[in-house]
Amino acid sequence: MPPKRKGPLQLVQREVDEIKKQVDSLVKDVQSQDGSTEEAFRRCQELQMSTEKTLRTLKKLTKADELAPVGSYDERKQEEERRLQNILERVNTLSLELSPPGPSTAAGDVSKQDSEDDDDDEDSNDDDVDSDEDEKRTAKPTSLSDPHIYTVLSDFKGEQEGDLSVQRGQVLRIIRTTADGWWLAQDTKGNRGVVPKTYLKIGSGVDDDDEDDEDDEDDSGDEKDDDDENEEEKEEQDGEELTDDREKQSGTSHSNWCTVRKALTEIDATDVLSAMGAIPSGFRPSTLNKLLVEEGVTYRGSHYIQPELSQSQLSFSDLFLDPDTGRVRARQVRSCVCFTLWSCRMIPTPGVGVQVLSRHIRLCAFDGTQVLSNIHTVRATYNFKSPKTWSFSPRMTGILPTLLDGECFLRCNSASPDLGILFELGVTFIRNSTGERGDLSCGWAFLKLTDDTGNPLPNRTYELPVNGGTPYEKDVAVEASVTRGSPAGVFQQMLQARRQPKLIVKLKSANSRTRTQLSLLPDTLLHCLSCVHLLALHRQLLADTLLMDRPTMQNADLICSPILSTFPVLLDQPDVLDALRSAWLDAETNMSRAQKRNLFYVKQEFVKVYMSSVYFLLHSPSLPCHRWADPPSEEQRARVIYATLDSLKHTQHTTGQSGGPEVFVDPMHQHLAFDVTELTFDLLRVAR
């Protein structure tokens, strides 16, 4: 009877078993120090390549490849993936332990070039020593004591972040060399940083001969009595050369450490998971999150809510008063749309080994090349029964939190014909094994706001295809298994269309009151539609303070206004903004129709409500700092906000007033120490 043929999955299982045996054998040999370190490192590299190759083969397998039906195929495949990933992590850790402290094998050419450059910098005696060392390297395995142990020739004080301060005669272990001449080193205390290679000399100590060699290098020809003076001069020259080298190499004032640190010491969790194949191929590090983190307030709503100065900087370009009514003058912009995020379908899930903290969409105005507005974030609700479907704006009692509200508006005055809304689907995750946090882009979609003829899009529902990669990459699928070719049959086309990731967005029209409030806002802003009335009230207070209450339009002194100085923070802390919405809703409920039509009365009440609720919360010592996608912090902030609002509401009912200064002197409520910046609005600092 002929032997039974084995299926592809079973063959991969055999390969995984064999790789595991080889890894166990290698670990045992390393622990018993059986064989040379170089041989163990070579075996480790071979196992790395073999494991990665097997993992790629496994990911390409499908149930249709099997010769016979296999029970629980998906579970078995996932189990083998987990085994391979665990093996790969084990091998990677072992590779780091076995790798030589100098240049890695992946950068062998660069390392050799650096060694040659270093040899050229030394004197003729050092060239002889280095040539002897090169012969020794070819004759025997690399030693930890000879080629990668260097001595510091003169003192070097770190000037920028990541520099390692060293002293003359100190022994350093070189971990990595780079082409720019800044080497990553470690001292005897374990401190790591970069030092210029011109300050280093190969060897384990500085003796009299080394001092003579240094004198020969400097060509000073002076006596030993002048060594100290020459050394100081050498340090100054080296310092000047170091500064010149930095400016030549970088072209800016930024330190070379930024590149070294990113490449060596702060590898992002996303990069690690991508290299391991633990996330879909179309996933990328989040582009919009990177802008939010690295560009400060440039792309935050707190920046775009501020007034914009005119070209002369003597007036405002987007803030005017109607002299007849005293209200903010309405301004029409080129694009003003209201839309609703409905759902996302067929969105792949991240791989095993990560815990998802948030599924969300970051959106902004985009013209294909640059972001033209603030970046707004809407968090998706998730059901474990349908893991590839995201939904927005869940039905719930009370006020829907701003963070979950998918009804948004966009005002943008850009004249670009390609203006549209960029939607970046993202997840914030934490890696279970290391605790590292990261932000992934699960794909992106783009809705152009005009058709081919330049007319605005009609108000209807749009199904937008979700693309993989970044917004600057084209024709990248979210998953490698998803192909966008044209299947032969109509039925196959229908099936493939249903498998494509999609984002459902609905453009809609707003009522007249909302349109009026939107016309009072800045020319460029993207935010939640339910907060328009609060933003319009803030805009009215801003106009009163800047256009009516200032002595002259050229006066730029600090302005005492707690609301104007703290309100923009609310756009970056949606839970506190929800607290203001709740408190203001209660105040509006108690107003009569005549009071609601009286703008002066409404502004007075808004100031009282703001000062007795949100302003108090922002300076409460019990409120933790806002941190994105941190469940413990979010829960604690929610408890503090609700408890504080209930307590303040009870105080208001007791006193019969909607707000007042008595809350700040109540011993029952603690608050942070007073800071004058809480009250001062600095026009020159915040204006755009």
C-alpha cells in the first residue's frame, strides 16, 4: 500500500517541529558554551531565515490547498503561527545576545568602510596595529577584547540628547559604528550614547606609549611638560571640528542621535510586529497620529479655534463684528459640509500577541498632498461577534460622548480642486509580551468633495473603498490575500466586492439654526456637530473681548479672561467638553424662551456655568492628566468628572445660583495652586 500523502499544513507542522528542535539544541549549546560564539551566531542567523521563510509559507496556505478535508483548519493554522512567532522571538533574543558588539552583519559594507576611515584617521603606528588586527580577525573568531574595545583620547561632554559624556583614558565598548562618524558606545557603568570616532583609539588603555602616539598624531613636537596645554588645545580643536562635522553631516541643528536612537534603541512596536508578520501587510504606522504627536498643537483643534491674524498682523482675517447687532459676522467659506460616519466593513484585525485599546477613525481635510485642517478623532464601537465591522454613534441614554459621535462638520476655505476628507482607520494597541504601545493605520479612504465638473457632491450615502498603506501610497491592498483584479464570473465579482474593506459615509444637510452657528466659526475647522453651539458661544465671547473690550486694535497686552485662556483645551480633551455640554444643557433647560433669545443673558449664564464646572474641573488635583487610549485613566477621569458635576450641581441647588465664586472657597472642593496663566489670554502667542 503506497504511503499516504501529506497535506501542506502537515508538512509545515513537521518543519516547525524540526526548527524547534534545532533552536532547543542551539540554546543548550550556548548555555554549555559548546563551540565558538561565531559558530553559534551563524546557526542563529540560519534559524532566523528558516523561521521567517516557514512563517511566510504558512501565511500563504489556504484550506483549498489541502488534498483532503482538514478539521479545525483555521485553528490549527493559527496555532502554528503562534508557535512560529514564539520561536522567532526566541531566536531574535538569542541573536542579540550572540551578536558581536561591533558592526552587525547586515551593515557589513558600511562597517568595513568605517573601519577603513578610522584607520585613515590614526597615525602610521595605529595603521600597523589595525592591519595586524585585521589579520587576526581573518585568522580567528572575533574577540570581545580586541577590535571593539576603545580608549577615549580626550574629554567629550555631551551637548545634545543621546550623547555620551566621556573622559580621557576611559575604556568604551563600541556597540555599533555608523558612516557619519558617530559611534554608539557603552561605558563600564552600562551607560549608552554616541561619541565621535575622532575621540577614540583602539585598545584597552592609555599608557605612556599611547600618549607618545597622541603627540605624534598632533605633530606638536613639544615636551612632556606642555602635554596638558596641548591637550586643552586639542580638545578645543576637536570641539570645533565636531561642531563643523555635525553641521555638515546633518545640515540642521538637530542631533545625529535622532536617527541613531530611532534605528537602534527605540524601535517602534509596529516595526517589530511588521517584521514578524504579526499584522496584515497593508497596515502601516499611523500617519495622522504621527502628525498629532510630533507637530505639537499644529494639527489640533485647540489651535484652529484660535483667531487668525491678517497679513499685516494688525487685525483679524476671520473674526468680525456686525455693528448693527453686536454679534459675530457670519462668514461663508468655499466648503462647508456635514456628514455622518456610519460603519466600516471587512476591516482586518491585528495579529495575535497584541491587545487593542482603541479602534477609531482620524479625519481631516486633505488635498492629496497635505493636511489642511485639524485632525479630529472618532472612536468606533466594537462587537466581538463581528470582529471585522466597526460602527459609530451607538444608541445610548443621555448625551452621546463627543468621542463616539460620528456626526461631524468640516469648514475649509481652501481653493484646491482636489479638496476632500481623509479618513484614516486606526487602532491603538499594546504588545502583550513587552507592554509597548503603538498606533497602526488599518487603511484609509478619501472622499473628494466635488465631482469631475467641480460641483459639490450631492447629499447621499457613499461607500468608500479602504486602501492599504499610507495616503501617499497607491494601489496597496489592506491584506495581501485581497486582490483587486477582475474575476471571470459575475458571481465571483459579487463575492469579491463584498470582501473588500469599505467605509460608509453619509453627506447630509443641516437645519437653518445649525448653518447659522457654523457660519460664526473659524474658516477652517473639523469637529463634532453636537458641539457647534458651544463653539459659537466661545466665538462670540472671543469677538467681544478682542474687538470691543480692547483699548485699541493695536493693543496686545495680556487679557484677563479665564474662558478664552482655557476653552481651547477642551477640544483636545473630549470628556471635559462633554461635561460642559451636560452642564450647559441643564442651564438651558431652566431658561425661558425670552432669556434664550437674549444674547447678553445667554453669555452671562455661559460664563457662570463654565466657571463653576469645566474651569473648576481643569484645575482639580483629583483629575488625572488626559492620555489617549488609556482605559484606567479614562475610567478614573470619568468618575471624577461625574462626581464633581453632581457635587457642584447640588451646591447650585442649595445656593439657588447657577454659578459663582463661592465654589472655589468651599473646603469640600480642592483645587490646584493658583497660576496666573489660568486667567491670562496671550493674543500674540495663540493667534494663528
